[in-house]
Amino acid sequence: MKIEGARVLVAGATGVLGRAVAAGLHERGARVVAAGRDAARLAEVAGALGTSGRHLDVVDVDSCGDAVRGAVEELGGLDLLVVATGAAGFGRATELDEAVAEELFAVNTLGPMALVRAAAPYLAEARDGEGTAAVLSAVLADLPTAGMADYSAAKAALATWLQVLRREERRSFRVLDVRPPHLDTGLETRALAGSAPRLPASMPHEQVISAILDAVGGDATEIVMDGKEMVLR
Ligand SMILES: NC(=O)c1ccc[n+]([C@@H]2O[C@H](COP(=O)([O-])OP(=O)(O)OC[C@H]3O[C@@H](n4cnc5c(N)ncnc54)[C@H](OP(=O)(O)O)[C@@H]3O)[C@@H](O)[C@H]2O)c1
């Protein structure tokens, strides 16, 4: 899609990846509205983008709809939705607290799905028929990992949902599933529960940002790991 002039909502713009994607799109001439939960970081990010920040708690479906509609009102439509919200949680499958399991699925699966559902009618009407939903799942969708059963399962469920969405909406908008490996954003230090098992060396997050910007500006539908390489396809 053409990034210049694109009307964009970045959900999770208060996080490391969301903020960097929002900044990259803004630098390339997109009009970007930020949505996030942390009020202070949201105000900072929105100030840099020159748009109003939208409060978002993805566990609340109404909040997802409000954030999308607020962005559409401000921008006069929506060409690109980026979903960069997410939270990790660690613990053995048999031992994870039920409330943590529920929150992992609410934040990583149901929330992103609610955001895409709310945005779908607007993306279908996007400029030049180039509407795009770009959603961060994770390599864990392909490589579920011990000590992260629920987080892996939540991301796998999201990735599966995105696959079906892509088929169903192939004539309406593009679906880009971003499945990065472990990155240097510190996500694991903000986990909902437990501590991370031994993780592989982290990839610099700038590599993913650059891949996302390339993918958005082109026509890829996935960013995945092929061995140690991240590839667009
Ligand atoms: N870092 C990695 O190793 C890695 C690898 C693969 C995939 N990913 C995925 O990439 C995405 C971004 O992660 P990141 O590394 O940038 O981590 P991050 O800096 O911790 O960002 C996470 C974002 O999710 C938001 N969030 C969490 N719970 C929320 C809720 N209930 N409502 C609204 N927002 C909520 C946070 O909002 P507040 O800060 O405002 O609370 C923050 O904006 C996530 O989906 C993550 O699973 C990350």
C-alpha cells in the first residue's frame, strides 16, 4: 500500500514495537493515531504524531470499538490498522493461575480480534482498495515453547484466526501476520506472571520494524522466521 497519506491506527502505540512502527509510518507521511493504555506514554507518543491519543484497554471490547471509531472520526477513514498490543505470561501448563490464563487470551487473542472486527468495515472502504490489518502474533504460534504454554496457545489461536480472516476478506482488505522471534524490547520483564525460561538471544527490534514498514509498503501477508532469517512472504 502507499504509506504516504495513509490513515493509520496503531493499537499498543505505548509499547516499544507499536511506538516505533507509529514513528516510522509518521516519518513516511502517514497520518497516525495512537491508542494505548498507559496515559503518560500515550500523551507523549500522540504529541510526537500530532494527533490525539486514544485510550485503549483491549480486555474491554467496547474500548476496542471506541478506539477504532475515534481514529476513523479524526482521520476521515482508516487504511491501516496495526495491532501491537500483547503481554507475556510464564508458567507450566498445569500450574498457571486461571485468571492469568484468561488475561493472556483476552490480551493476546480476543482483544486483537475485537480491534480487527471493529476496523473491518472501514478497511474494506480504504483508499485505492488497499486496506490492511497488520497484527503482531509471534514465532511461538509456529514454535510453542515449554514454560509458555498459554502465551504460545494464545498467539497460535490469533495466527489461526488471521489465516481464516485473510481467506474470508481477500476481496476486502489485506491481512499481515507478523510473527517475530524473541526481541530486545523487554516484553518478558513485563509478564503477567512468572519468569521467562531460558530464551534464545534476542533480535534487535529495529529489524522487525524495518520488515513491518517494508511489508506494509508492499503486499506481503506474513513476516515469519525461516531458520534464523526473518522473511516476508
Ligand atoms: N518482544 C518480543 O520478544 C516479541 C516477540 C514476538 C511478538 N511480540 C509481540 O509484539 C507485540 C508488542 O510487544 P513489545 O515487545 O513491543 O512489548 P511492550 O513494549 O510491552 O508492548 C506491549 C503493548 O501492549 C499493550 N497492552 C498490554 N496489555 C494491554 C491491555 N490490556 N490493553 C491495551 N494495551 C495493552 C501495552 O500497553 P501499555 O504499555 O500502555 O500498558 C503496550 O503498548 C506484542 O503483541 C508481543 O506479543 C513481541
